[in-house]
Amino acid sequence: MNREEIRAAIVVLPEQILFASPELNHVSEIIAFQTNQLVDFVQTIDPQLTRVEATFLAAALIRGLPAHFNDNLELLAGVKEFAEEIKNAR
């Protein structure tokens, strides 16, 4: 990778700066850690998956979560309850 490619890789667009906050940075770190944990779990299911393959599968699992919650009213109720707890903690 040459110097031009490196500079291009770290460009931050103005609209991204508008959304930056300490709270968002903190929760971004949490979601990154939790995603890493999910990828670790996926690799326990099939240890022959590469890290990239396990990450791809984890992304597919995350993508499918809304449909899974909508198909399971008990899980959906739990998500709604947790959302209320978060709002009440403001």
C-alpha cells in the first residue's frame, strides 16, 4: 500500500463527523467487541471456517435477526422490554 492509498483509507467525510459523540464512540466499541464475540462463537460451531468466513456468517446472522424476532413474539416482547429499560434509564 502506498502513501496515497493510506491517506484515502483514513478520509472522514463531514457528515460522519456530525454524528460523532462520546456516547456513539463508546457504543461502537461495545458493538465491535460483541461482534467479535459472535465471530468467535461461529468459529466454535465450525472451526474450519476462516476468520473472514466466520465474520461473513456472523453478518448474515445479524442481518436475519429482525425476521427472527418478528417470527417469535416472546423474543420481540423481550426486545421491547429492554428498549423500555434503556429509555427509562435516560
